[in-house]
Amino acid sequence: MKKYIIVLFALSIMSCDKNKQAVEAATAAEAAAVATADEATQEALAIAETSEDQAINGQATAEAQNPANVQDLPIMTFQENFFDFGDVKKGQHVEHVFSFTNTGKTPLIIKDAKGTCGCTVPEFPKEPIAPGAKGSIKVKFDSSNFIGKTDKAVNIQTNTANGVEMLKITTNIIQ
């Protein structure tokens, strides 16, 4: 883009002032634009190569620290990952328990669970869930600050392949 602007500028100068200096300036500007583009391309290639090397080394480091295959990771299988409270009166506190099973081959660790706002509060197990074992997450919702249809989510940080699992709740808050 710069190259074309510079060339157009140089051409406008040439049409106004038809002298040899203008032609030389345009040629020099075009050469500088090409050189700048080449330098930018070389820099981008160097950054890409560095990023690729870091990604490969990071992957190798991660594999060395955790040799488990993705197939061996825990799997958090919920009976349901969505719940509709239906109509709820404004100011009412409601809760729902989401049950799950670790259907993976290694212990499931829930690192953290947070609602999308302070009105949605999850309670989750702090201890690892063994393969085949069941667990639950209680989600409490405070409808005090809402009216009408409301959707909320709980993000669960885990050691599953996804890294984050999600639960969703919805309700219609009435007066």
C-alpha cells in the first residue's frame, strides 16, 4: 500500500514538475518501498520460525512433564450441562445440582469454577475424582438484580483435554 501511495505521489510531482530530479525521487522512493517490504517479509519469516520453534519445544516440554496421551486424560461427562429454572420470582435464590462422572482413564481435577457474574455461584469438589467415580457441582443463582429471560454460565477449569467445561442455566424472572 505504501509503495502505491509513494508511486502516485511521485507521479503527481512528475506531472507538475517535469524534471529529472522528480523522476529520480520516484525511482528512489519505489526502491525504498520495495526494500522496506522485503525487510518486513524477512522479519515476519524470522518471527514465524521462532514461534514454530517455541511451539515445538513447548510441546516437547509439556509432553515430557505429562507423558499421558489425550486418550488417557479425564473426561467430565455430565448427565446434563444445561438447566432451566423456569419462572422465578425476582429476589428468589434458586440452586441446581449438576452431576457428572469421570469417564476418562486418569483422575479428574477441578482447578476452579466461576459464574459469569456474582449472581451465579458454583460449589465444586476440591479433591480429585477417580476414573469411574461420580461428582457434582451445585450452582446457586440470585435473581435479585434481573427481570425477564436471563441466561448464565459457569466455566469449570479442569485437567480434561478441553481445559474448560461449561454449564449453563436459564430462567425467566418475574415480579
